[in-house]
Amino acid sequence: MAKKILSLSAEDMLLSSKLRQMKLSGMADTFERQMQDPNADLSSFTERITEIIEAEWQLRYNKKFSRYLKVAKLRYPFADLDETIYLPERKLNTQVIERLNECTWIDEAKNLIITGLTSSGKTYLSNALCVSAMRKFKSVRYIRANILIGELEQARIKSTYWDYLNKLSKVDLLAIDDFGLMDLDLDKCRDLFEVIDGRDGHRSTIIISQFPVKSWFDMFADNTYADACLARITDKKRAFRLEMNGKSMREPV
């Protein structure tokens, strides 16, 4: 049998209208639903007002999170730490991953290096950590290394180079993927250094690469910039590391 719906009284409609005028649509919707529910009086006043407030809070939370998610430009916007991280064949340090998921390392402006085999799930895991950060309303930007270099070149052409760098320096968590799959001549070495140096010590960066850290120095055309960048990225006191050399995620589990 369908649940009976009561009609709103003039007083209820007026109150709902005032809530909407104050841009409290979540509260208005829940209030209207309660007033139309013949069994609403079975709940206490505290229970009902809590439901109304929680509805508004959740609506605003979802809208804010959606804005953060849109800006982040994740490859996997719905990534999460599901049960697959515990599969033995993936050879993951789940204790480290669980700690990273708490996001305290971002509060401390530390970095994270994720390396491992192709198709081991590095990008997906990094995006899951980015989603966790955004759920705590930390600003995030995900970008592939070659795209980052290209955007820096375009910014220089458009005379917006320093504005672009300043914008990147303020992002709470910057995830740079496919590190090593880019050409680093002298100018690009300088560009990468400016990005890393502008964030060093006050914002967190994730570097994702299929190449081991020991090979990174040779990616740079200039040794001085190689030293400067890697000193800031790989410092053991300021950077955590996660190796992913288990089963390919493109294979059947």
C-alpha cells in the first residue's frame, strides 16, 4: 500500500519558502517531506531537526566536493581504495596506503613517490588518494608530466607563465603522472624546477612513474637542475615512497 502524503499547510509553505529564499534548499526539501509524512510525529523534535540540518549539510558538502572534483581533472574521478588493494598478488604495502589515505602527510606538506610496473594501478591509486584529499576539502590537480610541460610552454608564450606557476604553488596536492615520459631539455628542466621549488616545503606533490627513482637523474639534460629537482622531490625526510610491482590490473583478477 502506498504511503499517504499530507498536503502542506499555508504556514508550512511560507516557512519552506523562507528557507529557499535563504538558499537552504536541503533544509526546505526535508522539512516539506516531514510535514507531508503522517508518521513524522513519531520522531522527536531533536531527531527531526537533526535530519533537516544533516540534509542541508550533505547537500552543500556534495556540491563543494563536485566543484573540487571538476577542478582536479582526475583520470579516474571515482577511484577509491577498494578490497583489491589487499590482493596478495598485488604485493602492496596496505598499511602504508591506509596511513596515506588519512591525508596527514598533506597537512605536513610532504611528498609521495609512486613507482612500479606498467598497469600495476599506480594512476588509479594516486587518484584514490586525491579523492580522499578532496573529501577533506584539500584542493587537488592531477596532470600528466608532458601536459604540464606543454602548459608551461604555452603560458610563457601567452605571458601568463608566472601566474600559472603561482596557481600551481597554491594547490594543496599536485599529482604529476607519467614522470619520465617527457623530454627535459634545459628550458623544460628549468620549468619543472620552478613548479617543484614553488611548492617545496609548503604543499604536497605526488610523482607517479614507471621508472625507478635511481634512473631519474639521467632524465634531465642539465645536471644542476637534476640535483635541485631531485633533492626536493626525493628527500627521505619529506617524501614517502610506494612501490607497485605486483599483478597487472589489466589482467583478470
